[in-house]
Amino acid sequence: TQVSAESAPVRVASKSEDQVDLVLREGTLLHVVVEDAEGKVVGASLSVRDERGRDQTRYSKDPRTSEAAPGWMIGPLASGTYTVTATNHDGVNATASVRVAGEAQHEVKLVLGAQ
């Protein structure tokens, strides 16, 4: 799946003819698995933010993957650094900084309540 990196703002007006160059590159899907302190896979609310703090949490297809590969698929994401945060119903969270560069998939494991 291809995505575009950040570009300058584009204005579109009626009856105008302007040109925009849009470059697409391979995007990365994040496979995010959230575990509790004992290593059990658990549910959580996810947030994925880019370097400018903008929400990039876009679930790809079904938010839950199969039993064989539990977790969530997020993306595709353009190359860059993202902050991935999982928060459970008790407000316990775990955060990781993740750098992606166009690989097909990147695995992220977050452990809630880890010391």
C-alpha cells in the first residue's frame, strides 16, 4: 500500500487549473500487540501520533487480527517516527517510539504496567 509524505497545503478553487505533484511511497503497517505485566495479550485503546503530534490511528481492516496473531493493524503509515500508546480501562498505559521506513510491516509490543 502506498502513502504520501507530508506536503505543502493545497488550495482548490472553482474554475482554477493548478497542478500538484503527489509522490507515493510504500507505507508501513504497524502490528501492535498489548500485553499485561504477566505477558497475557489484553485489550486497550490505541493512539498513534506522528512527530508533529497529529493522530495517525487508522485501523487497517478489522481492528483485531486472528487468534494466531492477536493485536491490531494500524496504517499504512508514511516513513517517519511515531509515538504509539496503549491505555487500558484502568488508565494504565505503555508508550513506545517507533521508526518506520516503508517496510511492509513493523511489530510493536507494548506491556502495560511494566516496571
